[in-house]
Amino acid sequence: MKKLILSSSLLFFVLFTQAQKIIPCVTDELYLESVAQHPELKLEEERVNAIARLPIMQKAVTVRYIPVVFHVIHKYGVENISQTQINDAIRILNEDYRRLAGTNGASSTDPLATDMQIEFRLAQFDPNGLPTNGVNRIYNINTDNARDQQKALSYWDAKKYFNVWVVNSIQNTTGGGGTILGYAQFPFQLNSQPSTDGVMALFSQIGIIETAEIAQAGRTLTHEAGHWVGLYHPFQNACSGATSSNCASQGDQVCDTPPVLDANYGCVNSRNSCTNDVPDLPDLVKDYMDYADGNCMNLFTAGQKARIDPIMTSTRATIFSTANLSAAGLNADGTYKTLTPSTTKAPYQYNFDAGTLAGSGWTLENYTSPGDSGWHIINTLGANGTGCMNAMNLKNNRTNVRNAFCSPSIDITTLNNPTLTFSIAYAKRTNASADKLKVYISDNYGRSEILAKTFSASNMQTGAVSTSSFIPSSSEWQTLTLDLSPYKTYTNCKIRFELQSLLGNNIYFDAFSISNPVGIDEALKQALNFNVYPNPSKDFTTFSFENTKASTIEFSLIDLQGKIVEAVAAQNFESGKHEVKMDLKGLATGVYMLEVKTENGVFAHKIMVE
Ligand SMILES: [Zn+2]
């Protein structure tokens, strides 16, 4: 009996330690598998390594900017990381690769520590030239035990973008247990294996915030990108390449990194695993290309940079070419190109009455809740019209539930005092319900966002506290308002509503509108003595107004999707009374907004077309 207890606790110990074991990188193992399938890889590796040794190539370059795309393969779990977490990962990459002053990337005082002159940028345009936030989210249960096969779920041309796949777990075929953090393909694999080129990493290795693991400091990506630009591990071929005559052609083929017998794990302060080097130097344990914990690594060396400069120029030149950067939405200096203003103009309103979001420019971003417990459109009720957005939030009986939906990009520079209004119906499940509706605003398709406002459960509440499914009556709606004037220069204003569920009841959203506040429109109209007749109109409508002094006025007729359907170009009107006729022939019956742009401000006037 005693023996049995001992063996079962031993078994538990073994299982426990296996579950905790970390395998920082399987790039070498998978490269060997690739060589078995593509024997020509060895020749290509030799060819590229020979280029890296050419003295003429060993010269400084200007900073290389790399467009990046993240493919988040998820099953609505913690692996479906936020844009903010991805942006955090890009920040860390750039701090480490540029050795940016004042950041952890510049923490090494070792004289070898070097600026790699590489910077990463989330792509602004996708391969079709369409605007993007640089992130693709793909639902697939094979985010567990992922490998190269999963890369086909989402991939952009590796000659134009650095592909990073984010997954829940990576298949372990090393024979032992352990959690694999990531792996990369080398530049000399690009020609044979273009469709798997890039890096695959665990969600917990992306950035250091939210669902990221702090111990690795986000540097799994720094390490894997190191392979992607052409670096080996310092323990490549153990203690070989130990003298000045062979350090450039053996081991990691970098002369200022001392040879290392095998990987340094955890947080080693000092070790001298190879004593055959001349002079005999200790391991460079803080090299990003070794296996130390992220918090305990902090440098690339001048020799590593000298190796990758010619490799990048010879194998990855297309990705940082001016033409390619431009296609990805970047200028040659790494800044983002200015986006053309959206053709959807404010004033804009949307009532979710079409039964579908298709063609509306609105998108669902349900991160954790598929189906009706996340956001979806319904056609059974609304604050305005027959439909609205809804999340059957009563089913979200857990924490860390995040689901969002997103407006189209809207040019709000057309308004003097842009103001967002929308209708909400919501009930708490108990007094402790703490759901939040967060309103994020972006001017670049969501790549970077500002949290403009958080509405609490109490802010939103319109129905009585109830544990049964909340369905609002017509009186259980309220209008919420947000001043958008801090963002009035936004030509591509995209608004994302993220519900962070915490044990509340159902929520309904309708009557999204961006316009000037009614009072401002009325004051401007009165100052001009502005009138429209007939209204409702058919074929033609006439605007009458009176100028107290000569001034320029422009008229745009905008449909409910925010598209300009008719316009009278800006022109100067003398002081006195005027009439302007607008042709309405061919327009669909319905409600339109006439936007009148004057020197004193912009106002809107509703026009019915019959
Ligand atoms: Zn590695």
C-alpha cells in the first residue's frame, strides 16, 4: 500500500513537471523536417550563408521597415487576443530590434549590444489594397496542436508581409512533454516553402498585457523574428566555430557570440559551456537567440547584425522595397500613408433594419461568444424601426467575455460639432451585474484606438433587475450621447462598441447617429432663415436662405448610409435672398440628410423624397 502511494505521487510529480516544462523554440527541429522533404534547402542554406560572409556586403544600411500581418486562429477563447495586445507585441519588437533608448530593449550595458535597424509595422493595406488593421481573425478549432497545416487558414504573400500566426497551442513532436512557445522559418526556406514563411507563436507570447505571460517579456517574438531575419541559435553545432578562422563559417556563423554547448534556460547569470574558444569567453547568456527567459535576455550583437544585413538584402529584399511598403500603406520612412477620406460622410445614421449587416459596412467582432450570446442583428424589435443589434448576454455566465461590433469608417470632418448618439436597452440580472460597454474610436481602421468612453451597467440600465431573459418594451430604451469633437479631424472615424460582460442580462443597441447637436443646427438655420420646399419633395427641391453678407455655401444630399447622392458645389452667394434648386430625379424614395456647409459651420436638414 505504501509503495502504491509513493508511485502515484511520483507519477503526479512527473506529470506536473512535464506540464510546466517550456520549450522556447522548435525552429531547428522543424527545419530538419523541412530538409527531409526539400533536400535542396541545404544548398540554399549554404548559398545564403556564403553571401553573409562576403566582405563587400558587410555594410551598414538604413532602417528596414517590415509590414506585418497577424493571423489569430481562435476558438473564441483567450487565444483570440485583442488589437491592443498585438500592438504591445509590435512595441516590444521595435524596442528590442532598435535598442530604443529608455526601453527594456536598451537595458544591456554590454558593448556588443546593437541596434539591428529593423522596425516592424502592422500593415495598413491588405494584398488587395484594401484598408486593414493588420489582423486577421480566423475561427478554427485547430488552433490547438497547430503547425504548418494551420497556416493555410490565413496567409499573405511572404514576399510582401511578415506573417505571424497566433495559436492556442503548438503540436509537440519532440518526444518529450512541454509547451512549445514558437517557431520560425529561416530566410533560406522562402523559395522552397513560401506559404509557411513567418512565425507561429502562442497567444501568451504576444506582448505582455492581457492574456500574455509576463515571464517571457514578449520576447518569444523577438527570438523567432531573429530566425526569420537569418540568425541561428548560439548553440548551433555546440562548441564549433570557436576560433577567428572558423567562427564565420561554423556554429552560429557569428564571430562576436562565443560558442555555446547547449541552450541556457531560465535566468542564468553566467556560464562558460565551451572552453575551446580563443580567447575563452563565457556564454553570452543574454543573447536574444539563446533560450533564457525573456526577462533575462536583452541583446543582439554587432556580429549578428553584420550577418543579417546581407541575408536580408539577398533573400528578403522585396518585403522592405519602397514599392512594397507603399502597397502595404507605408512611406519609405516607416510612417503610415495618409488614408483618403471615407466616402461615407457624416451626418450619418443607421437603424439596423435591413435584417443583415451585409453591405452596410458594419462588422461583428465577437471575440469570445459566437451565436446569439455575442452581438448579432435581429429583426423583431428596435428603438427606431424594426431591427436592432442584440447580445443575449444573459447566457454569458462567465468573466472575460468580450464581444464587439464596429461601424464603417465615416468622414466626420463634415461636421462642426460631431456628436454620437445611440439607443440602448439593457437590464441587470442582479444588483451586482457589472457589464460595461466600451466605446473605442479609431482613425485608421482600428489599428490604433482611443477608449473614448465606458458606459457602466448603471449608465445603460433601462429595464428592471431580472433573472429572466430581458426583452425591452418600447419605453425601455434610452438615448446615450458622446461628444466626438475631440476627434473632429477624423476622416475615417470607426467606432467599436465592445461589451465586456459580467453577469448581466440582455442588451440591445439601435439608432446610431453622428450629427451636429440639434441646437447648433437650429441656430445656424435660423441665422440664414433657411427653408426647404416642398418637403417631402419629388423630382426637385428648393432651398431658400438669406445672407447678411457675401459668403460661400455648399450643399450635399446624403443617404442613410452616409453616401453623397447629390451635390451643389461650393459657390459664393452675395448678401441678400437666394434660392437654390436641387435635382432629385432618380433617387429612391426615403429619408435623406441635406448637409449645408457655410463659413460659420455645417448643419443638416432632413429631406423626404417621394
Ligand atoms: Zn529558436
